[in-house]
Amino acid sequence: MEKDDILAFQALAKYGSFTKASEALYIAQPTLSKKIAILENELGLTLVERTKRYARLTYAGIVFLEESKALLAQEEKMLKAVREAAKTGARSLRIGIMGTGLAGKSLPFIRTFREKHPEVSLHFDLLDFRQIQEALSAKRLDCAMTDDLGLSFPESLKTEEIGESWHTLVFPSNHPFVMKKRKTFRSLETEPFLVLQGNSSARGLALVKGICTKWGFTPKIEKVCSTAEEILFQVRAGQGIAILPSFDCPSEDAPGLSYISLKEETKPFPTVLAWNEGNTNPALLLWKEELHGYLEGKVVSEK
């Protein structure tokens, strides 16, 4: 399917006449008719209803017109990115990451990317969701690795799922509940809970209350914190326990902390790579390509 044939079809759809379309394209009318016939033969469909007075698109022709516009627009976008890459090179990439846990899990891929592409200068910002959303919309970030939380809804932003997260119970490392062989969540009803609220998590308090309600009790709220880092400090200091998304939790061997995954107790939520649709940074294309390959290899190795 040649681009010139598609452009000829689009001209015919615009003018509704073989005569007018051929004049606009500066080609002979038989040449235009041949181009349309080639498309129809390749598709095995009738795209244009022909009469002596007009040329009218069939339903298949209407659909092909819209899809061909999208196809050529995507081709132009790709060519623009390639030309930009050839002109400037893949030099710099600014990446936002939501949560210390997700940041830690991203490190192996980051090391791999640096080794393969030392020419790309990487810059990272550890941000909460609100900051990531604003920075992506304002194009201060090239991309972000984050929980979705609605990023897939704005038309200007694009997302691809790169993993899943679950909620996690966070304890001081010496907490007796962690040592128990038989764990009953109802026994946590006397524990002081630290909850996340504000810009970092609009639903943090409601979420903890909902989980505890399923366990048969109302949580005793010790303190409402504004950041996950503050909660983790308070837990280490023995001020209480918490329920956090796994992307907010440091690695399993983090000093002073113990975790119990609530994978069986709560639904998973997607972790995504998000970027602004208008971003043409060639380094972003490289980052996405390498991330896809890394994740595919990881899945294979885990089976």
C-alpha cells in the first residue's frame, strides 16, 4: 500500500469528484482512478461509489479514510522523531519516580541502561503523585515511573503498564506480630496506626480504615503524616505501624523495618510508565524500547 495512493484517496474524499481531485493533485484522471483501484484491490473492498456526477465513499471508505489519516500522522510523528534524533542525538532524559520502593526496584534497569547508553545523561526526581502529574503536564519531566492513579485519563498523557503493586503492612523490625507463625490481622486492633494523607495520598486514611474494617475492627489512628518518608521514620522509631503501597516501601532488607505483603488481602494496582504525548525527545524513545526489552527478559527469567 503506497503512500501516494492513500493521499490520492484522501484527495478524492475531500473533493468528492475524480475531476476536481485529479486537478488538485496535478495528475490525469485515469491515473487517479488507477490509484483508487489499486487500493480497493489490495483491500478486497469497494471504497468509492462512482457515478457520473460524484464519487461517494462507502462505509468501508469512510473507515479507511479515518484510519489512513491516523496512520499517516503516526508516520510523520515517527519521521520527525528520527530526524530530531539524527540532528541532536539522544543526550538527556529527566525521569520522575514515585516512591522509594519503586525507585529501588528500578535500579537494576537504570544500571543496565547506563551501561548500554553512556551517551545519555539521566536525571531523576523522587516525587509524589501530584508533583509527577503537574511535571508531566508542564513537560518538566520526559517520563515517570509511577502508580497510575488516573494518569491514563488525560488525553495529553500516555501510559504503559510496567508492573503491579500491592499494599503492605509495615512494622518495626522487632515487632512481635512479625515473629508469629500464625498471624491474625484482627489482633492488630490495639496497634497505633500511622496513615498517609494530603498531597501524597488523598485516600490514605479512608484506605486504611477500609482494610481494617474487613479485618473486623476500626483502626486506632496515632498520627496523620504528609509523606511516606515520615511514616517510615515513625515506624522505625516505634511510634506505630502502617499500611503503604509497596512502591513507597524500601527494599526488603531495609534497616529497622519489616513487611507483610497484603497481596492476598487487597487488589493490585498498576504501575505505569507515563509521558506527555507531545514529547519528541529521542532519548525517551530509547528509554521505552530498552524498558520493554528489560521487562520481557525479566518475565522470561522468572518463569
